[in-house]
Amino acid sequence: MLKVLNTLTRHPIGALQKAATLLRYFNWQVSSRLFSQMQIKSWVGGLKIMVQRGFHASTSCHYLGLPEFESMAFLLHLLRPGDVFVDAGANIGAYSLLASKVCGAESLAFEPALDAADIFRQNIRINRLENLVKLHQVGLGASQRTSSLTTQHGIQNHVSTTGNPTESVEIQLQPLDDFCKNRPPVLIKMDVEGFETEVVRGASKTLANPDVKALILERMGLGKRFGFDEVALHQELLAFGFQLFEYQPFEQKLNSLQVPVFGNNLYLRDVGFIENRVKSAPKITVYGVQL
């Protein structure tokens, strides 16, 4: 428990609102044991979110508001009504909910895991976002084919490398290019547990479109499970014309980086456009903290 409490109070929002953050944590621990293990909670910008005991993707949003602080804040400051956002590896849909409910963008979301997709659908329904959020229960890949998805790893379920039928389910993979022919996204978030290289291969036409301004890509060293070279992936993204940056939400400022970091990486193109967007973004309050 001490490790959890330390993580909560070191987070940028948790550090500024320690008492309120810890109160949310302890209230949830009690109420989810005594009452329901699945509850609807008020979240950011008028959103509601379905929180389920044992489902870290939902509880972290409830505790911290923006658990992936820098990248979620960047999304909130970048997107505008009429934009398209792609959420690859959407899980319960936290990024899509922020993009569509708070920013007014249209979200194309991809989540093949049944349990996460079920919670995502409930989040769409309780926020009345059916017209803005389109959930596709498929995985993304280099080509259209059948694959399998692990079922034993919670939020870290991924495309299976063994195909063991007792620990995986069959899923369909499709290239992102199939979905973005008519309206390219302004922003793509890609969190697919090491499968990013394969997804990029199926998104080459989309990524070559200059209307795609930004990519949030998770890098956790997991590509090696598929035999992928993450250094080569970084170079491939640079070849598309993207540059690597970090984002400081409170200052609404971009800083250039030379090498990728562990966690979410921000690849940007047309940096002047993006700087104008984030600097002119309306302020939003997250659990009492203004961004």
C-alpha cells in the first residue's frame, strides 16, 4: 500500500491535492468492498466514468484525473471540435472520452479486448457520446488477418506470440489506413503493448499525410517480444517528418528531445501549428487543479 500511496502523491495532480487524492483512494477501497465493485464516478470536464474494482485503467482515472498527465493534458490542449482523434489500444476509452466530451473531437477507437471494450461502451453510453466516439472491437496491424489476444494480463493483454488457446482469444487485425482514407486524424495515440511497429506499418499512408500533426506512442521496451527494433521504429517516425518533444502542461510549453523516453513519447509535425493550438487552449480544471 505504501508504494501505491507514494505513487498517488507524487503525481502532478496528486501532489497538489494530496488530501483529496488520498480521500478518493480510501473511499473507493471501502465502498468497492462494501457496496458495488463497479460504480459511476464524476470525472473531468463534466465526464462520468465507470470505475471497476481491479481494473487499473479506470481506478487510476478516478484517483488522479489524468493518470498519464503530460500526454492527456497535451490532448486536451491540442484538440478542437471537428478534429479527428485515433485511439489505438483504447482500453476503457479514457483518451477518447477526453477528446470527444471535453474537446468536441471525433474519436476512432480500437480495442479488441472484450472486458475493456464492454466498459468502454458503458462509458460512451453514460456520457451520450454515440455520435462522436466510434469503437471498433478489432486490433490494428500491418494487414487484415486473424490473430490472437492474451487474456491473462489485465490492462497489459497483448497480441499473443504463442497462440495458446487456453490463454488467448481470436481477434481480427486491420490496418489503420483502412479507417482514415477520407478524414485523417490530427492526433493518434498508440498504446498496444509492444505491437507499435506492426501498427505503424499498417498506417503508412495515414502517417504520410501532413494533416496528421501528432502521435503519442508508448515505449516500454515491449517490442522485443515480437522481435521488433524500437530504435528502428523511432527512425522511421523521424523519416515521416515527426520530431520528438516533451510537453509541460502547466506552462503549455513544448521542449525538444533528442532520444525517446520510457513511457509515452510525443512525436510532432508542423510544430508552429501545434504551439499555437496549445497556447490558445481554454483552461480546464482537473480535480481543483487548473491546466
